[in-house]
Amino acid sequence: MSDILVAFEEYIAVTRALDSLTVSSYLNDLKQLEDFSQKPLLKIETADVLSFLSTFENKRTLNRKLSSVNTFFHFCHVQKFTHEKIRIPMAKLPRNLPKYLSAEEIMEGVSLIDKSTVMGLRDYALILFLYASGCRISEALAVQRSDILEGWLKIRFAKGEKERVVPLAPLSIEALEAYLAAQDMSSSAIWLNYRGEQLSRISAYKIVKKYLGVSPHVLRHSFASSLIIGGADLRVVQELLGHSSLETTQIYTHIQKQNLADTMRSFHPLA
């Protein structure tokens, strides 16, 4: 890896405190750009970047690559490695409402779980845990027994290495305690497979998909949507989700407006 990429890696990993997956993605994107242009990164011009980006049709993929490029050239400009400041606007994406499930749909799904087995108790507890905490699946799977104390969950492995504390609903705690009481495997991790190893993301995805027909991330959206529809303050939801920017959380206000509109149409005599 070139010296400039080593310096950039230190900047995004230490100064910006981005998580290891994001750091790896940024570095891979820049290596792709370098290979595509057949030029050292510091010799690349705006036209080279545009040619590289034109090879990606999916706008979300394009924006992810562009975030890596813009961050890198901003770093180079601030450090005076380059004279020209390359910055290309992000592609506009349609603002779709996040998919979410109601509490009734979630409880109906988990009612199908056979809780007479340890794995059934685990599946039941995991789904309720995801819905009650709003965790990303990577955060949930990294939780240790010591991270839950007196009804509070400490999320230490959050995106960007930020730490946050989230209260857990009593039903979720009851399900978790029942699972842990039935589980006789000695491990500091909570979510284990039948061999006593930490549950994988793929296995967690299959569990949620089996009973609810959605991905684990939909439960994170469901957590936020339930709070917003119930009247929670947007900044509180931001804190619980671990969003660094309120702008990221604001997409859920559209759900609140939709809920108000549906209520109006259902109950107002003139609707």
C-alpha cells in the first residue's frame, strides 16, 4: 500500500474513528480507482474520477464509491498533498420510506416459535431483543452478558466505534433471561449456535427471515417507527439508534405523517 494510503487509513481510522469495515471499503474503492485510471492517486483528475464512476449504474453503489473518493481528496487538500480540491456531488436517490413491521405483526410472527427448545428460546429472545433495542445486527451479535445490567444495554461495538446505552423492554428481558437460563454453554457471548459458537450474521438473518419474512435491519426500522408513531422526540430516537446526524433519523418523520394521514382518513367524517 502506498504511503498516501497509509496516511489516509490512519486519518479515517483514528481521526475520523470510522469502523473497520468502512475503512476497508474506502481503501478498496481507492485502489479500484487507481487501477481503473492507471495513475497514482495524487495524479488523478476530476475527469478520471467521472470516468470511473460512470462504470457504476446503481446509484447507491456509485454514492458509496464517491464518498470514498471525496473523503480521500478532502484529506489530500487539507494536508496540502494536492492543489486542486476534487469534490463531486452525490447522485440523487429516491427517498423511499423504510420498510417496517408493526408490533402486532412481530408478535404474531414470534408466536409461531417453538419455545420448548433452547434454540427456540434463543430465536424468540433474539427477535424481541432486536425489536426492543433497535440494534444493528452486528451490534446485537457482539453483545456480551456483561453489557446488560438492570434493564440497560450498553452497545460498545457501534458504527464508528461510538458507545451508547439503550433501555430494554421488560418482555425482551424476560425472553432473554429464559433463554440464558436454559442454555448451558459457557460463553461470555449471548447469541450462540448449537455448537456453542457465536451466532453468525447469516444465521441471524435466516432466523428473522423464517418467522417474520424480513431482514434483521427491518426490526431496527420497526423499533424507530414504533417510537416515532408513538410520539417520541426525534432527537431521542437519534440517540437510541446511534445516528451521528439528525438528518439520518428524519426519514422516520415521513412515517409519522403517513400515520397521521391514515388516521385522518379512517376516522374523520369528511374523509
